[in-house]
Amino acid sequence: MKVKLKNAAKELNKILNKALNEIQSESFIGELADESEELVRKRTRLGFGVDTPGGKKKKLEPLKDSYVQQRRNKVAFYKDSQKITHPITKVTRKMTLGKGTRPKKSNLTRTGQMLEELTSKIKRTAGRILITLTFKSSESRQKAEYAHKGSENRKKRIFMNLSKAEGNQIIKRVRAKVTEIIRKLK
């Protein structure tokens, strides 16, 4: 494409606006949101979490031995009227683990339901696009909050953030899209 110098700024502006419109399109933003969901889902199933946005991924806290025994269907527990936990050695209701997990694996997938219900919401405000990861059901959202907060008996397992490497992967995807758009215009 040959362009006279005096029209170069106008042409460049047109190319950049086209690239910006395609990058901000519903379909491309939806692809980025889907990729973000899948990155979090896959990393968590592998047993890793990220404490802060842009932080490093790290192994999720290990499961307590008593919970591992429950997942192996060796023992169950009940709380009495004074909230004291007692073991029951004869298990009447078997715990079913989700596919791809093991009794000792700390990956927030006892059944797999919570991570399967991971979804995203896209919010556009004044030149910014915000992709928020959330859950399809309130039950899964509560499970995630419980994992994030932990308790006196349970360590925190924070997983709903993208690591720096995962964020860079998303940025790389945007850059590749810009390059693709510019190459189409030549």
C-alpha cells in the first residue's frame, strides 16, 4: 500500500482505530475471558494457587490427614452437641472424588463442581475493560470464598488470581491479535 506522506497520519490513525475496535470487540474479549477461566481452572487442578494478582504461583496448602482419611473413605466425622468432632470408623456414606484427583491431592476438586462452574463477567467503563472471574452458582461462590478465607481449622487456598506468567500470556495474545490485524491491512 503506497501512501503519500501528507496522508500517512490519517492512514495510520485509521489502522490503529480498526485494530482497537477489533481488540475491544465482544468476541475477542470473550475469548480472553474464556482463556483466563481455563488458566485458573487448569492451574488449580494441578494443585497451584496465586495469592495476589500478578504474583507467583505456588502449591496449594496440603490437606489435613483427617480429611485425607475421609477422602479415602476410611473414616468419617461428626460433631456432638458441644461441637466436639468425633471419628466414626464405619463409613456409611462413601465420598466420591471428581475425576483427575486423588485423596491426598490438594487441588480444590473433591467433586470438580466448583471449578467447572468458574465463569467470567465483562464490564466496560470509560475506556477500560474489566474481566472478573466468578461462579455460575452461589454454592460454588461460597466454596471459593471458604477456600480463600480459610478458618482456624483450615489453611487458606487462594486460587482466583492470575499469576504474572498467566497475565503475560493474555497480553501476548492481545499483541498477536494487533500484529494479525496490521498484517491483514498491508
